[in-house]
Amino acid sequence: MEKQWSILDVLRHSRHDWLNKIQLIKGNLALNKVERVNDIIEEIVRDMQHETKLTNLKAARFAEMLMTYNWEARCVVLEYEVIGDECDLSSHDAELTQWCRSFFAVIEQQADINRENYLEISIEVAKREIRLFFDYNGTIKNMNAVKEWLEEHKKGIAIHIDHFHIHNEEMTVLIKIDL
């Protein structure tokens, strides 16, 4: 079940995120850590560029899911980047969103809430395909459950798992979508 965000919810979360960033800058300025302030500003710029590229993929539900994922209390922290030019993923939006939502649920079930768990997603746009590389670092309580899910979802209508690799505290998965 996906959360329906009201405009006020979105504005509240966005304001909270920006206030956190501004406070981080102010604190480092007060400590005269100008180099760290510059790093924080560069991180903000980079994140905004990735957000712009994500929304330019024309997969609104997928973009919304990634952009709002960390707004709820979760045992996994998600980060993403978009590499390459724009493309139109609108025809794959529903399948990609559902696949990722289900995959995230499996990861969250296997993550230890008492440990730090990170999922980084690199979205690479090429001329004929898009590749999503999932890099998970954290606890995996039952590797077989994750392997079984990946095997069951290896080939969808548009999504194809190219390969995956799982260890106790890390996992990589590469999926491809033909354009």
C-alpha cells in the first residue's frame, strides 16, 4: 500500500529537509569549517541534479516513490543517482514502481532494525536500455529468501534481472529495461 501524500505533507517534509541542510551549513560555518560547508553545498547541488534527472525520466510514480522513500521511518536508507541523458519511461512506470516496491519490501524484511542498512540505486540511461544497479549494504537475515524472490522475479514484461550477487551484509542486483 503506497502512501498518498497531500500537498501540505510534501511541503512539510521538503521544508524539514531544507531546514536540516541549512542548519548543517550554519553549524559548520559557526565552527569555521568552510571546506565542509562547500562540500555540503556540492552534495546539495548534486542531489538536486539527480532529482531533476529522475523526474525527467517521465516515470512519475517511480520518481515519487524514490523521492519520498526516506520520509517514513524505515530500517533502510535509500539514495539514488541518475547517469546519462533523459528518456521516456512512462510506459514502464507501473511495472518498475511495483517491482521496486516489492523488492524494497523484501529488503526491509531481511534488514536488522538495530543496524545501519543502506540501499544505493544507480540508474544508467543508455540509447537502447536503462540499467538499474542496486547496491545494498546492511544485514541480510535470510539470504535464501532474497535469492528466491529474485529468482521468481527474474523476468517481467519489461524488467529483466541481468545478475545478482548476495553475501551476508551486501547485495548487488542489476536489472535492465529495453527501451
